[in-house]
Amino acid sequence: MQSDNPTAAILVIGDEILSGRTREGNAHHLAQVLTATGIDLQEIRVVADDTDRIVDAIRALDRTLGGAYDLLFTSGGIGPTHDDITADAVAAAHGTTVEVNPTARTLLQERCDRMGVELNENRLRMARIPVGATLIDNAVSAAPGFSIGATHVMAGVPEVFRAMVAWLIPQLPVGRPVQSLTVEVRRGESEVAEDLKAVAAEYADLSLGSYPFRDDTGWGTNLVVRGLDAARVDQAMAALRGRIGL
């Protein structure tokens, strides 16, 4: 699919994801949001809680560091424990250091005061922000995310991640939302492959795909047409339906 929309990658950070202990859902949520807002998600990576691996991934993905994409979103590793190392790794990737951010500290102190708990050393870790970064609001639990270069760093806890995404996306450059149409056929992929290939060749500016499924009544295939021009998507779907006899 041809597009001049901003490009993006998602970097999911955490041993708990790679071990299978935690089911990853943040990338799925963000992918839906990006598609709806005209940001072209092109890659998702998952890395361990390892500073070198995180640094390498950020440098490969953040265009301001010579990487591949206009925008990079990360999930995980900015909590209060010793293995929450994302802030330090992001700082290293961007050639800066980490310090307690005064605004972040105030936000955490106010939340601790409301809860009647101490802002201890562990909680204060969540105010450690790379020098030069700007904060991402956290309407759920106060501890902010942050942005530096093209890297936007958010929490791994799903409720907090979603709140950060909701605040962040309106601040970013966006493009044209992707238009999508789907038709379900009760045939296997191999039976419609040639028809799909022919229409895809005719509408090379669009993305056409086939996605098989099985349910109580047997096998079927969802045929999907995606693009930025709604009229072209309509035309391609009409051509596809005509070829397969719908």
C-alpha cells in the first residue's frame, strides 16, 4: 500500500513477555490506534530487560538516531524495581543521562500524599527521566512516561499504557487513516488466491490480503482490501467480489 503517512515501530520490553508469563496486549491496542489515526506501523519488536539489547533496538528504530522509522513507541520497564531499566537504556541510546525530574517528582509526591504513603527510594525511581525529555501524562497513577527524539516511552501496565497513548497521540503528526473493507467467503485460501492476485495487480496502490479461519460450519477466508482512498478501496472490493462471483 502506497502511503506518505508517518511510519512507526513498537518496542515491547520485558522478560515477562518473552517467558510467556504475561500475555502482551499493548502492541495490539496501539496498532489499532495508529491505524485509525493515520500512522503506518511497520514493525513490532520484543526485547528482554537487557540494556544493550534495548539500546541497540532504539538506535535501529528511531529515525533521529539514524534508525528506520519516524516514530518509536516503547512499552514496559519504567516502574519502581531494580529491573526497570528502560529509562537508563533510552538515555544511553540518545547520548544523555538520567536524573530525577522535578515535575515528575512533584506528581509522585502529590499522589503519595493523597494515598498516605511515603515517596520512598523505590517510588522515586519512577521520576528518573532522561535529561532533555518531555513528560507523557499518566492519568491513572501519576508516574509519567516521556518522549525524547522520536522515542515515546510508556508503561507496561495495560491500563496505564492506554491512558498514556490517549494523551500522547493527539500531540503527534498523523496522516490519513487507513480505509478497510472485508468480505467473508466460505472457501479456502487456495480457491481464491488467483482472483486475489489479479485484483492486487490491478490495484497496486492498495493492500489486499486473505485470512483463513475455521468455525463451527467449516473453513472460510476473509478477504481484506486496505488503502488511504476510500473510493479506490470500494472499487477494488467491487472488482474482487465480481471475480469470485459474489
